[in-house]
Amino acid sequence: MSNRDGLHQEAVTDGAPDVVAMGNLEQLIEQIGRRYIGDLRKVVEEVSRLYLAELAAKEQQIAELAQRIDTIGRERDGLEARLRERDQSASQYQSALKVVREQLQALGDEVARRLEPAPDRRIEEPAQNEVA
């Protein structure tokens, strides 16, 4: 007699009880195999469900982080624009201050020139106490 794996079994003299026992054993093995496969499917389904739930949570987290990155990028762009405007204003103020400084310096020089005493144009008279 041969089983499904191609192995041969020796025939026993009374034969009938062994055939029944062998049939019951094969049925039992098939039943256990089906339950095992069913249990494996349940495990795979549960692991798959958990994996998909974790994957969805991670995708949500990634979407939130991407949104935060976009928001931070827009804020950074706005700050850079404000910084450029302030740099430009500071440059304009520095130029204006330079002009005012030069004007003040010229005005100060003019005031100082005008306040200088005029050269003495009086003729010196000989002192009266001198003996000739």
C-alpha cells in the first residue's frame, strides 16, 4: 500500500483495521493541516490589519510633518523678504546719514570760517612812552 507521499507501507495480515486506522490518521492529518492553514491565514490577516493601521498612522504623521515643513518654509520666505527690506532700508538710511554728515561737516566748516577773526588791518602806532 502506498500513501500520498509515495511511501510504501507494509501490508499487515489482518489488513482491515490498519486501513481504517490509516484512513482515520490521514483524515486527522488533513483536518489538522486545514486548521493550521486557517490559523495561519488568521494570523496573516491580523498582522496585515495591524500593519495597514500602522502604515496609515505613519502616512498621516508624514502628511502632518510635510504640512509643517510647508508652513515653516512660507514663514521663512516671509522673514527673508522682511530681512531684505530691512537691509535695503538700512542701506538707504546709511546713504542718507552719509549725505547729512557731509552736509553738517560742510556747514560746520563754513561756520568756523565765518567765526575766524579777520586779519588785523590796523596800523600799529608807535608807543608814546618810547624815547626817541
